[in-house]
Amino acid sequence: AYTTKDGSTIRELMHPAVHGNANQSLAEATVPAGGRTLLHRHRNSEELYHFAQGRGTMILGADRFAVAAGDTVCIPPGEPHGLENTGEEPLRLLCCCSPPYAHEDTEIL
């Protein structure tokens, strides 16, 4: 596991640099209770967030809305986004990126 530029803890599940797949990456992200990620965007990658545990607030462009286990959100390339964990347990989600996640594609806002 490692910490990304946005402040979440990431565990890579599948990434071309490690596993040999070509067009996407899949990771599990964790935001601790009371924690938040930095507002950021990816110039090239479309992301899917699938929430597996906990609850929080998703910031997507000018919108803010509640998310909880079972929800899935699509984040278009270039769209500012972030997460706030509003629950009392870790907020865990699967993050799928296409093209695959790259630190250099992440811009902190």
C-alpha cells in the first residue's frame, strides 16, 4: 500500500506496470474516519469509484452528494473531485482508471 498525491491510501490490485494488463488499473483506496482527499483531477483518465464500505461525501465538479457502500460514481477526465469520510469507519472503495493511474496525470487543485 502507498499514499497517493490526493492523500488516500491505495493498494494496487491490477496495474500494467506490475501485472501486464494494458488499458486500465484497479486499486482499493481507503480514507480513514474523519479524513478527506485533496481536491484533484486527472487530465487523461476516466475513473470509476465503487464504494465497498463506509459513507461519505463525494465532491464532483460543483456538486457534493452522499455516497455509501454499494454506490458507483463515474468521474470524467479533467473533472475536479475529492472525498470526505463522514462515517465512523474507514471509507473503502475500488478505483478503476482508464488509461491506467499515473502520478503524473494527477493535478492537485
